Amino acid sequence: MAALVGALIIGLSLGLFGSGGSILTVPVLLYLLHMPAELAIASSLLIVAGISLFGSVHNGMKKLISWRHVLWFGLPGMVGTYVGAWAGTRVDGRWQLLVFAILMIVAAVLMWRSKLKEVAMLPDFNKTKVIADGLLVGAVTGFVGVGGGFLIVPALVIMAGLPIAVSVATSLLIIAMKSFVGFAKYYLVFSSQGVQFAWSVMGLMILAGVVGSYFGGWIGRRLAKDKLQRGFAVFLIVMAVIVITQSVL
């Protein structure tokens, strides 16, 4: 039950902000389900991918997705994610969790300071920069098991000049693409080592997360997003401290 509640919150975060889901997924798997760090990181990728994919179907029907950015940001991101996942299978899980906690703090600072307003004009589309950003975010995704939405959404708004709604929708699809690839790499390596995944648990969390994501989208259209962002930023700082003190030190 605790895991299902956690999955609902994960979905709410993805629906509200287009990010934050995987930041929450790893702690839920670590501390509520008591998974080993490496398995929690790998499993979080599939859970976030499944939730994000369902949300992307709805966004696609509403024509909110920028397919150009999916192509030039998302596809390189898949390559980066595969490389990051390969690196993640070769280091101690505590190092992954330390990087993960640092990224939570970075995400909190971005969400606290960010004022993602609509822009009047779109800047030039720099393919080289977009590809490089995709590769970098993808590598982070694979290494620590995060979707990277907290980096993707600000990048799409501030650097690519996309409206917030389009950035959130595009971010979800890119997260799904990268997370599926990252999980595939972990699955290949861990299966060869005889590691068993909790498929039923992951399936239930995906279903609960999908429900939460739709509620998140509905709530996001009715509440002040700046206050929500700041509240979530404080929560991320608290979770980062817990991860460092409980699993790293």
C-alpha cells in the first residue's frame, strides 16, 4: 500500500511538472520496498518509462508534443542513457546514490529559482547544442536511474524557447524513450547475473503512477505552479538528506 501511494505521488509529480517522478521512485523502492540500490535504480527506469509513456499518449492526442525536439534531443538522449547505464553497472551502488542525491539538490535549486514563463519568440534551433544536451542528460539518466525531466523542462523552455505546456509534454516522451533504453541495458546485465526483478510490483506502480499523472495534469491547470514548485523543491532537499545519511554514509 505504501508503494502504491508513493507511485501516485510519482505520477502527480510527472503530471504537474513533467519531471520529478524518478527523483521520487528510487527512494520509494529503497526505503518502502527495501530493494538493493542497484536494483532500485534499474527498476525505477522502467516504472518512470511506463508512466511517462501513458502520459505522452494523452499529450500527443492534444498535439502538445514538439516532435522536432523529440528527434534531436530524445534520440541522442537514448544513446547517452545506454552509455550511462553501462557505467552504472560497473560502480558501487553507493556512488550512484551519492550522485543521485546531488542531482536531487540541483533539481531543488532549479525548481526553487525557476520562473518558467512563456516566451514571445523562439530562438534559433541549434541542432548541435540540442544533440549535446540530449547526450549529457541521457548519460545522467542511465547512470543514476532518473528520467532527467528536471533538466529537460528548463532546457526546452529557456534554451529552446518552447511554451511550458509543450515543454512538459515533450519532456514526458523523451523521458519514456531514454528510460526504456536505460532499463534494457540494466536488464541485460543483471539477468546474466541471475538478478530477479519484481515485475508485479513494478506493474502495479506503473498503473498507480498513470492514475496520479492524470490527476497531476488536472491539478496543474488549477493551481499556482510557482508555489507547487517551491514546495516540491523543499521536499527534494529533505529526500536528498535522507538518501545521503541512510544509504551513502
